[in-house]
Amino acid sequence: MTSPHSHGEHLFGINGVELCTETFGNRADPAIVLVAGAAASMLWWDADLCEQLAAHGRFVVRYDHRDTGRSTCCPPGRPSYTYTDLVLDVLGVQDALGIGSAHVVCQSMFGGAGLVLGVDHPDRVASLTFVSTSTGADDLPPPSSDLAVPAEPDVSDAAAVVDYVVAGARAYAGGSPYFDETAVRALAAHDVARARNYASTLVNHFAIEHDRPTRGGFGDIVAPTLVVHGDHDPLLPLPHGEALRDAIPGAQLLVLKGAGHDLPRPVWDDLVPALVRHTQEGGS
């Protein structure tokens, strides 16, 4: 029987840096690699969510991007890496864990990583899932006029940083009835306390340029693809998810009713079975 519990955090030397990873479940099961969004450490893939997926027979991997959590940090505002380096980190995590092909789940800004992996490295991708992301087409609707991003905090004041993260999460929830401020505050406090340098977390991913695949675009993805999008998303309204579904041959769309630009616990009853079905085969 698969154990859904964490095997603990481990630091690996990957692509010339240290990346912190955590795994759940049985290594013999199909592998799911969770790629968080910009400025998000692995903690934003909730451990309980990871355990639920592992209990359904999946080997679940979450990790800290560079400049988040316990992974290598650059000075604030001076990232020494490119978007391509962050994409290759996904493959480096797979290599470090002995995973040839994985079911890759990418969120928000790092939907671009899924695009590059799916087009340029199809042999390493058993399936793709895009969460709260977009094709980036110019004709898609802009962020909601109600989206009020908080002012940047004094990074020397940990309490102010936590308040800032909570306020940002509240804004990106888009008025969702599922926003749980108590849970988000506890997560944010843990994230800030755990980070090597949260000042770098806040800015460095936004200081790099996006890269495109070398061989094509969304229409060239051959991996089975699931698009997951909240109907309350204020940053990338639902038409972004619909456009992504339409751009990828055979892609399916799961609309999470009541979710914003996040994955609140009440929608897991829809999300987990969908991911389990989507990742039935492959991933090793």
C-alpha cells in the first residue's frame, strides 16, 4: 500500500545550484512534479494536497525554485539565471530523483515552463497540467479592475512581509468564498521564516525575461494536457484558461468553481480526482 507521507526535505546540487525538494508516496508509482508559480516556494503546493495525491498511487514531488525557500538565492534584484535555467531545473529535479518521464503540473508564470518542456523535451513529460496560466495572447482580457495589489513592504520587518503576502493572496483569490486568511497567514509566516532571503523571493523571478520553446508553440505539444482554471481568477480571467485549452491539441479544461488564482482546499474534491485520472499512465 502506498504511504502518502513526506520523505522529508533534501538539498540536491542541480545545474550548479542547490535546490530543496520534498517527495511523497512510493517511488515506484507514476511521478507528478509540481512546479509552483512566481515567487512561490514548494510550500504553496499544500502538503495535504500532496499527500492526497500520493494516497491515490502517485509519487509526488515539490521543490523550491531558486530564490525561494531553502534553495540557492541571488541578491535581491540581481538574479544570475534565466527563465531557461528555471525550466532546466525541473529536469534536474527529475534527474536527481531518478525520474525519466514525469507528469508535470505548472502554475501561473511557470506555465511557460510546461510549454518549453512539452515542446523541447517531450520525452521527459508524460503529461502536462497548466494551473491558472495563459497563452499570453494580446487579445485576452486584462486583470480585473478590482485587483488591488498591496504596496511592497519593508523587507526588514518580517511581520510586515507576512502581512504583504497575505494581502496579495487575498487579492489574487478574487473574492473567492474559499479564501482562508488564517491558513494563508500560517503558510506565509512559515514561508518567510524558512526562506534563505525573502527579499530575493519577492523580486527576482520578475526580473528575468520569459523564454520560448526552440521548436514551436502550444500547438506543438503532444503530451496529454489538462488545463485547470478558477472562475474567480482576477489576474488571468477564465478566458485565458479557455484559450489555453483551445491552443493545445486535445487539451481538456477543468473549471474550479469558486477558486481565484489559487487552489483553495474546498476545490480539491474536484482537483484531486481530475489529476489522478489525468496521470493514470506513465511517469517513471
